[in-house]
Amino acid sequence: MPSNIRIALDAMGGDHGPSTVIPGAEIALERHPDTEFILFGDRATVEPLLERQPRLKAKAKLVHTEVSIRMDDKPSQALRYGRWKSSMWLTLDAVKKGEADVAVSAGNTGALMAMARFNLKMIEGIERPALAGLWPTIKGESIVLDLGASIGADTGHLVNLTAMGSAMARVLFDIERPTVGLLNIGVEEVKGLEEVRQAGQILREGHFPHFKYIGFVEGDDIGKGTADVIVTEGFAGNIALKTAEGTARQFAQYLRGAMTRTWRAKLGYLLARGAFQTLREKMDPRKSNGAVFLGLNGIVIKSHGGADPEGFASAVDIGYDMVRYELLAKIGESLSRDLRETNARAAAGAAS
Amino acid sequence: MPSNIRIALDAMGGDHGPSTVIPGAEIALERHPDTEFILFGDRATVEPLLERQPRLKAKAKLVHTEVSIRMDDKPSQALRYGRWKSSMWLTLDAVKKGEADVAVSAGNTGALMAMARFNLKMIEGIERPALAGLWPTIKGESIVLDLGASIGADTGHLVNLTAMGSAMARVLFDIERPTVGLLNIGVEEVKGLEEVRQAGQILREGHFPHFKYIGFVEGDDIGKGTADVIVTEGFAGNIALKTAEGTARQFAQYLRGAMTRTWRAKLGYLLARGAFQTLREKMDPRKSNGAVFLGLNGIVIKSHGGADPEGFASAVDIGYDMVRYELLAKIGESLSRDLRETNARAAAGAAS
């Protein structure tokens, strides 16, 4: 492991580009001084911002490029005009060339996924990438995947998601054998869940050294923290994530409304301000910003496009942890002989 | 329309059976005095409870049966021992025979769906049932379907869900032309969404007199109230619902924790008690209890199995509204020539 963690940043990514990325990197550097950065972006925009952060400037190299990926372009468009030369591509390419240990971008998700796949390639044995995120729960945090990197999942992919997600949990939560639940719905004997049921059977019957399968879980188990890792296919996972975000915002809005309606409520709010502050921090989506693309030959972190510097710093932190605690090696372990056998069994089951 | 709404109740359904159903019916009767009930259940258990509610007793007929469906049986098991004679079957059968206008049960969802389908049959043109629920939003309420009656949906079924959901919105919200959004995820050019995209195209290009299609929506749009009706297939819909419930409970628990940690917070809570009460009512899942099975030749309401009397009464209220405002006739209208043509187009598109 290198003594410094080398982080490549797409300085132009996200809704606010370098005006978020540069101060975000500064916050992350304060927390992890054993970090150095390579920034890819437009010199004219990035350099003045960097001048204001002398500590970051001393630990960062700026590589100029004029091309940046727009937030609403389709992946195919982005690849056409952005391959080889955009800030996003070059950020990923730094990982590919071994010049950086991790790539972080707040840019267009679809484009980032397409470029990462194209440039870094998939790990042997994994066909499709996954997007894994941290979900705040009553007990702490869980990892949920796939959050939308691919739609639909066959049995083998669900088993692979389990291996990748549990490897990430070992890295982030420092648990030797994380628990894993497979997201399902409560209605029995409904058609169409063959993949989920088949994956459940494989996970139940296998003996996996790197995780402990606890069975099917439902949507409300995620927030309860029933399992360290929740596995689902990307369509349902993305909808679960966005729905939870929407519900949290809805609750916060109700609460604001309720606390300003009468003078008694306003006074109560003033008295309990500290408690509300704690609550706000607990529900702060910025703290759990930063999803990890799994299955690639390299570590790629996606920050929310609308993140502020604090949120972007959280995404950089996750990247730091992934490198420091050797995510890729741990995924490799989980995908070792044990799981290859399982995949073969899954393939045989699907074929029969 | 009958002068009285005739409601058949599965008195044995739910986690608490008649001890919830009977007082729940009493609450519903207070709100809608133009109601009469047929109760199906075990006389020895139900009658003493009914004696305590003289007003309800005067408006209710009790039909004795010793067979009731267990909450955790599979639908096939339930059909085996419960067909023709269980309280659940007889409740549905009262609708089938025209003795009641609506059936309400808090029993086993899978069994209720199987029996309803078997006994009442599907509306012509609809192949699969749907479960539609009321979702509290910032703006008021929206209808979300399918919440898990069936898994996976082809283009035609998504279009049918739109017709059924918008008919329900016309009945419940009294809007001439409700808005409809199709639930999707934000990642572009990801494979596997052909049905959703195809349904989107049909809904965009068609001119539907009974609803207004507003395009794709994401998970966080549900709570914002972006559309009156949100359409999705059952797996994602069920996971969205359960995840939102889990998040709301999580937030409530954080809030309780925060407001009891210090004496200032406790005092603030006391002062703002009225505001917290309003908030609690706003987030109260009991108020939106009662999902509607759509697509059947008859109106069937599913109450949450764990509902208390107040929650069960909400489910009865929904059944009342569905009859009073002629849901079945309105679904029929929406499924008229206009939509049949669309279904044919969808079928042609899927076949090509």
C-alpha cells in the first residue's frame, strides 16, 4: 500500500463543478492528511479556487482539460465527445494507469458508469457493475446495492452482489462476517421472483466464510438495520433509495411546519433547539453521500451531483476508506474459489 | 345505487380478528350512518362483542362460520380448506351474490387475492389484479399501484394499471382528470426497462379523456405529490411502500429520542405538544389504511392485518366511498373503447 492515498478528482463534475469539488477536497484533506490529489479540469476555472486553499494546493496536481461531461447527456453521447480527453475520463484513466488509487466524480451517473466500464473493465467473474450506497439505520448504517447501475438481475448476479456488498461491509464496518439480507416482498406464491428465490436458496444452502445470509427482508427492514448488507436488483434498489429520501424530506417539512404554527410551538422549538440539531445531523443526507461502483478493476466513487462541499468530502472519505482497507483485495477474496463454485451452481440451476 | 351501502366484513381476519373488526365497524358506522353490515365469523366469539355495540348490532347481520383463514398460510392451502366456507370466502361471496356492495378483510393478503380472483373473476380486458393504496404526500394524498398483487408487468398491464388507478382517483379525489406518473429510475440507457418505456410512449402519444399523463417520475416524487396517481409494477411498488413506512418510523424514533435526551428538550416537547400531536396525526399510517384490489368484478378492500379499530374503520370508509361514488362503473368507462384500442396497440407493439 502506498504511504499516501492518491485520489483522482473530476473537478468539473456535479451541478456546481469546481466550486464544490475544491473546497470539498480541502475538507477531506483536513480529515485525512495522508492524502494527495490529482485534479482534472479547466485550469482557468480551477486554479483560482485552488489558490484559496494553500494546504490543498500543496498536496494536489492539476491536469488541464477543456472537455467536461454535461449532466444530462446520454452515456453514448458522453462517450463520443468525452472519451480520451474529458475530465471524467482522465480521472478514471489515472486509476487505470496506476497514478491514482481511487477516482471520485460528482458527474453524470450514466456517463461515469459507461466510461468506468469501458476504461477499467470488469473484475473477472463479474459481468455487470453495481452501485452500492450507505443507508442510515436505527442501528447505524447498512450497505444497500444495487442502487441502479443495472436493471433486472439473474440469480448469479444477485449472488455476486452479495459477495461484493459483503466485501464492502468488511472494509467499511470492520466486521469479519457481515449479515446479508435479500430484498423481497411479503406476498407468497406470486410469480416472477424465481431469480430472488433461487438466489435465496443458494445463499441459504451455501457456507460462505465472508458473510452470513439471514434470509429475505422487506423494505421496512432496511431502516431497521436488520442486515449489514441489503441486496436487490437496480430498479427496485433505486426506487427504494429515492422513496426513502423523499419520505425523510416530507417528514422534515411536516416538522418545520408544525414547529412554526403557534407561539407555544415556536418557544418549544427554541428550547429544544439542540435536540433538533442532533436530529438534523442524524437525517443529513450529506453524511451518507458517496456511492461505490463495484465490480470494476479499480475503485470509483460517485458523489451526488447536487452535493455541497461537506457532502463531496464524505464521498472522498469513502474512497479513502476503500483504498486504505483494501476493498479490491477483499472483493477478490470473496470471489475466490468458494464463490466461483456457487456461481457455477447458479448457472447450472438457471440452465436446468 | 342502493340507499344503504351494504358492507360485508370478514370478522375473523387480521392479527386481532373480531376484537378489532367489530369496534372498527362501529366507528365507520358513526361516520356513515347509511351503512349496513353482514358479518361473517364465529358466533361464539363475535356475538358477545356485537352485544357491546347496540347501534352496530341494529345495522348488522351475523352469519356463522367456524372456518377462518390463518394469517401465514399460503394461498393454495387457504383455498384448499377455506373455499366455500371460510369467513373470508363468504365475505367475498356476499359481493358475488349481490348481497353486499363491497367486501372488507384484514386477513392474509395472498389468500384474499387468490379467493377474490377465483370467486369474483377479473373484469373483461384485465388479466391481473392490482393492489392500490393511498399515499400521504406534501400536497395531500396520491394513489400508488401496484403495491404487490403481481410481480413484473408488461406494457399492456402498465397501461391497464393507469386506467384503473385514475378511475380510483376520480372516485376518491373527485378530480375530473387526474394526473398520472409512471415510476422509473433516473439512469438513462440502462437495459431492461422496455415495458416501462413502451408504456410511457403509449401514454404520451394517446389522448385519454379520463387522465392526464405527466411522464416518468422517480421515487422521491411520490411523497412530493407530483402526480395524483403513481403507476409501477408490484415488486417495486411494494418495496417503495414498505421502505417509506420504515423511513417514517425511523424518523419518528429519532425524534422521540431527541426530545427526551435533555431537560430543555423535554420542556420544549411539553410546550410544543400540540404541534407534535398534529405531526403524529399527519404521519399516522392508520389514516391511510385500506388498499383496494382493482380489476375484479366487485369491490374488495384489504385492511392491514395489524390495524387497530381506527385503522380498520379507515379501510371500511374507503370501501364506502368506492361504492358511493361508483368505482366499478368508472373503471368500466376508463376501460372503454379508448383504452381497448390502446391495449391492442400495446399488444401489437409487444409482438413486433
